[in-house]
Amino acid sequence: MGSVSFRSHKTELTFDNPKQDIYVQQRKFIRGTKVQLQIGINSRKHLSDIFKPYAPEEYGYSFQKTKVHVKLYLESLVSRSEAKRIPTGLDRFREIILDFKGVNKTGQGFADEIFRVFQNRNPEIVIKRINVFPVIGQMIRHVVENNFNH
């Protein structure tokens, strides 16, 4: 197992596989961008194991599936404007997995923007959600089932 981090200006994004965590932290300013990859010298992981979940056979082995860690945006997502940032560029995929791990609150406008507005504009895209806090799941169901319109 290893990790990868991307650092630019004062922000660093780290995917820490041993801890099974993703986090953003503020660091000392640097010019440009620094990418750092760490992998165990005895790693038995194959490249195909990494690509397979996102380029499955049913999609012709092309990258048509993606996973978004919603927590990286904010832990409390309330507004429609916050929601508009998440699907930017995601209309190129056939399947989107939204991982809500670490998110403890969403507002009705946020849920409506993702699960009604974006979904109605892109009916061919499957949106799945994982690690959803129960109260967030209720909000999403309310928006989807009642076709909430703001």
C-alpha cells in the first residue's frame, strides 16, 4: 500500500491508503505543483487492479466510472451553489459514485441540485451513493421522491 499527494501553493491533497483516508491540509506556500507517490517496494498490486473498478468490461474498458469524495468539498453541504461545484466535469461519465464518508449534513437545496437538477439534465448517468449518514439519506429520498423544486 502507498499514498499519493498533490501540493500546489498552500494546499495539499493526500490519498493515504494505509490509513484509508483522504484529506486536505494547508501547508507553507510553494510555487508550482508537487506530486508525490509512495509505494511499498514489495507491493503486489497490479495496474489492472487499480484501473478495473473505473474502466470495467461493461464500459468497454474505458474510463466511464468515477468516485467523488464529497467530504473534500465541505463536511456540511447546505446550499445549491456548493452542490454545483461537485458535478463539474462529471457529465462525461456513465456512472458516478458519491462517497459521503465524513459528511454529516446537507441542505435541501444541495440535495435537489445533485439528485434532481443534475440527474434530470443527465438521465443516462447512474448516480450511486455510499457511506451516507441516515439524515442525509432521508434528505436525498425526500428530494427524489417528492421531486422538490426550488
